[in-house]
Amino acid sequence: MSNVKNYTEQGGEKTVIGGTLEIVEGGQVVGLPSAFTPATFQADSTATTIAGLVVDFNALLAKLKAAGLMAAE
């Protein structure tokens, strides 16, 4: 099947998307892991020192890790 970008292999066990997958309004994707949970809100930094900025940045990193959007190690 080298002449198409998107295809389902015989038997239906595997679908290959080599082009663009577009989900239109009202469409759904089911069965994906919950790894797409948004991270907790992080307010804009108002730090006036490097030390303050480090605190804000580390808080952001912690929220990304907690949401599963970044590996913990």
C-alpha cells in the first residue's frame, strides 16, 4: 500500500495515519489514556528577582509533572 498515506492493514488490527488526522466539531476520540489532562493553572510570574523566578518556574515544572505532561525523572 505504498500509494496511500492512510490505510488500515488487512484484518483491521492496525491503522496507519501518514497524512493529517482531522477531528471536526462534534467528533470524538475514545480509548486514549488520560495523559491529555491539562496541567493545573500557573499564574504569570510577577517575580522581580532571579530567586523568585526560580520558585515560579519550579512550580510550573511540578504542575507539568503532576499532569503527566513531563517525566518525573
